Amino acid sequence: MGRNMDLFEASQLITDKYTVKILVGTTKKPKSAIELSEKYGIPIAACYRKIRELEKVGLLRCVERRLTRKGKRVSIYISQLKTAYLFFENGKLRMRFHLTNGTINDFGGEMSGADIIEK
């Protein structure tokens, strides 16, 4: 996986409505940011921002760069997330991501009250 995330970053990213739409939209068939924006009603700037975040943490991958008729390069993306689990059990919050390459990333564990206080 790309950049390291903590539990809260991972849970916020995976529950963001635009992130979910991008990951669902690229699970079976690669798509461009423009296709995702149009199909799912994601503002294009937000779509590019979320794509960058997802690429940084390894949940989305560029599989192709196409040249449009107008000569512009367009990146085509596919989700790398196979499954995501959010667990709350015995006072512990944990997350697990299974990636398409077989990698498993776990987040969380025992937390104190200080860990969940907003700063």
C-alpha cells in the first residue's frame, strides 16, 4: 500500500461518498475522472482530488493513459480494493482492507479516550 494511514484517516477515506462512488465505479471496468464525474455526479475538481488521495494510499491505480481526439492525455483508473471491513468489537475499532493483489492492510486496535478526542 502507498502512504501509511492511521485508523481515522482510513475510515474517513473509505466512508467518503465520492471515494465510495469512485471505488465502486472502477471495480469492474477502468474509467477516467471525466467518466466518473459525469456518471456519479462528482464535481470534477473533487473527483481529481479524491483520485489523487486514493492513488497515494494504493486503493486506485492508473492502468492506461489515452490520447483523446483533441490530443489531450486522459488517465484511466481501476480500483485496487477488493474488500473493506470496519469492526467494532470489545471496545476496539479496527479496519481491514483486502487489495486485489492479495495484500491485507489492518488499521486500529486498542484505543484510549485520548485517541478519539478531536483536537
